[in-house]
Amino acid sequence: MTSRVVLVTGGGTRIGAAVARQLSKAGDQVVICGRRAAPLQTVAEQTGALPVVADVSEATRQRERAMKRSKSIRHAQRFLSAFSGTSPHFRPRRHLLSAAEYRLVMADRFAVWNGITGTTAT
């Protein structure tokens, strides 16, 4: 059986943390999402999950449906970059920049992303 990539919202506390632990024990790759970094980091250290600090609200169901299609941690990172607090990092105010400035800004931002995550954003 192949492992799944599973997004658990509220993964830093209570039921979300318990679900993340069980999924991790079952061999799934787990991405935990919540508003507070400290509880997420604790659960991540216990389970090997990828912690993402983000405030999800009404659009959670739509995101979870889209997340079901994830086949790898890289895909999950790409998905979460569009919906979490990292999204503005890849969306500079293009209308205020020349084409050359925009390319330089984006090259710098992708270099930062690569340095933090160890993956190449495309």
C-alpha cells in the first residue's frame, strides 16, 4: 500500500493532534496546519509531520478536497504556498516593478524559499 499525503487542519492541539499521530503511525505523510507555531512544532517533532502556520476558515473544505490529490510532500508544499501565509512571498506588487526588477525580485524570493525548505519551487 502506498502512503498518502494528508492535510490535518487544527493539527497542533486536541483532536487534530491525535489524528495526525494516528495517520503518522499508519505510514501516511502528514501536513499539519494551525494558527499557532508552538503546538504545531511539538506535534511535528513527535510525528515527523510538516507544520504549516496558517489560519484556515470557511474555505477549508475546498482546500481539503484539493489536497486529497496530493501525491508527495513537494506537491503539498506547492499547494500550501498558494493558500497559506507564504503566498504573498511569491506575489510581489508587479505593477510597481519593471520586468527586469520583477525577475530579480522573484529570483531572490525563490532562492529564499529553496534555502528554507530545501526544495526548488517552480
